[in-house]
Amino acid sequence: MSEMPSEAVLSWASNAVGAGAKVLAVKSLHGGSGPWRLCIEHERSTHEVVLRVVGRVSRLQILTGAAALRVAEQHGLAAPRLIASDLDGRTTGAVATLETAVPGSSASPNTVSVERLRAAGAAIARVHKVPLDPQPDLPLKIHSLQGPHQDDWHALGRRWATRYGAASESQKSAVVDAFSELTGLPADRARKVMTGTHSTPLPQLADDKLREVGRPKGKVVFLHADLWAGNMMWNGETSVVLIDWKDSGVGDPGVDLGHLRMKMAVQYGLDAATHVLDGWQRESGHEATNLAYWDAVAALHTPTHLDDWEPGFDQKGTRLSSEVLTERRDIFLRMALDQLASR
């Protein structure tokens, strides 16, 4: 939400910390909107907590985050702990959760150690040790950052933009109507998505290949489903806590592993993905399966051009251009497609 939390919400949050507690400070963690970091005083001690309220995130994401933190606590995973929740909004007038604030830093270093990358892989492997069936607030995920339906918005937009571009002028309105019906977008927004989405041969090839080979069947486990540098809170090079569980669910471990490998490969180079895999396999005690498929899924679930992306660096720690980051993503994707082709 773009405005400060209401007095009712802040009062609820302070009372959750303890009777007589009061809020000393409210800080946005996302450019002027929620979530909010609260400093609360209680019995001469101060407590840092994180408040999430429906606004920038949806009601479903709040419910998912609460369910995920309960599972994480039940299994002793390194994650924030849920302090309180108002999941129907009856107390505060807004669906909200309150969780512990995790100390440390989520800033991306200019250079990254092998130990840090292995620790990141091991951290998500511990999450994957939790077998879990789909449930209303923790649904099946077939890719990271999956929305209300299972289609990948980037791949879907490219697919329909190609159809729109190939249609004759008399057919374009029908394409817009079909895309609008599929996505629930108003017609003007649907047209804007298709006319504003660009593609290159590589993601189109990857999209076709993944639909050809089909999603592999694997075990279903607990997933974080939004792994990137900003959702890992570090103290040192090997102690990491995963935060921001609002997109969690269940599914194949490859959903998380491929996404984290792709993110680190783009940010730090292809060797980084190898070290993440090494850490995951050491912690899991077995080799990852269907790695090429899930790597390709992760790379396909990105914009065609990485113009607005996390910072990426070369081996000397120099920040790289979006063109170089896009090239890194494309190399990662080509390698996955080559491995799929050799199956």
C-alpha cells in the first residue's frame, strides 16, 4: 500500500508484541509502500518486526506467507517467525500479518564467494526436505513467481504477441478478444501487452521445446518460489535466512533450484550456478534431477531484455550492462536447451 498503515493496524501490531507496547518508528521496506519494518517498545526493550498488509501484495499472498511461515517454524527452517495474523481483517479492518525481523543484509556483493553460493544452495535444499501436498494457501507451483494461473506471463505475452503480429488487420481484434478472455485483462490492456511485448528466436525456441518435452514428474516438496538475492538475509558468508515467503507453495525442487541457479548465473556468471547446485546436492545427499528442464523454465520466466534487473558483476566486481546480463541469461538458456536436445 502507498500510505502508512492505519492506526488500527499499528495498534494491533503493538498489542501483539505485548500489553502496553507502543510503535516508535515505521519504515517502508519497498519504496514508500509495504511491507513495513516497525520498531516497537515494550517493557523498556525495543523490538524490530515486519508488518505485511494487503495493498502492494494481494490477500492471497498474505495468506500464503502466513501458511509458509507456519510450515517453516514447524520444521525448524531458517525463516522469520509469525508473531500474529489477522487473516480475515476482523480485528484491524485489513488482512495483515506480523513477523520477526531478520538481522543481516540482503545487499548483493560485487564479488561472491564459493562458500556463499554453496550456502544458498544448501539453504533451499533444507526447505526441499519437507514433503508437502498442495493446499489452498500453498498451491502447486510449476515455476517461480507463479500468479493466479499457471501460465508464465513472460512466455505467455511473447506467445500472444507473436500471434498478434502475424494476424491480418481484420484478425487482430479477434486475437485481442481471445487474449483478454484467457487472462481476464480488459481489451485495451490486452492489446497493450501484445503490442508492447518483444521477443527473439531463442525464447520462442525454448517455449516450443518445453511444451514439446512436457513437465517431468517428480516429488512434491515445500517451495519458497521467489529466490533471489533480495530474499536472502546474510550474516557472514555461510549463515543465511530466507525471507519473503508470500509466493510459496509446493512442487518439484527444480522450481526453486533452477530459478536460483539462473539468478546467480546472470548476476555472477555461469560458474555461480554450478556452486549453487553443489551446495544443494551436498545438503540433499543426492543429485538433482531434470536440471536442464527446470533451468530452461527459469530462464524463460524472464523478460526478453533484462533492462530492469538486479545488478550483475564481472569477476573483478565491475557492474555490467543490461545487454551483458541478457547475454548471460541467453547462454544459460542455450545450455539448458542443448542438454534437453541430447536426452
